[in-house]
Amino acid sequence: MSKVYLKPRKGLRVRRPDGRLLPEAGGHVQMSSYWRRRLRDGDVEKAAPPKAQPKIAVQKEEGDK
């Protein structure tokens, strides 16, 4: 089975098989018959994962500990 990034359709709250909610922004899930049914029923949609935010290095000024 493969992993895909899915997100709930606008206005819907979709539970994962373990009972937790799929975040509004979506999440990676292991494709299974459960997720195929959610796709077929229109509860979720395939989406591109959000791009990772680059980490900003914080420079310490002299005197900071």
C-alpha cells in the first residue's frame, strides 16, 4: 500500500480509522479501503502537502547567553 496526502472537503470533518480527526490542512495516510471509500464518497480529496517552512537561524547578539 502507498501513502498519499489527503485533506477533508471544505466544511467536513473526517475521522481516521483510529478515531482521530484528519486535520483541516490534511495529512499523509496509508491508502486502504477506508480511504478509498472516503475518496469515492467525496469526503476527502487528494492534495499536495504544504511546503516545509525554512528554519530561520536566530543570531545571538553579544551579551546574550
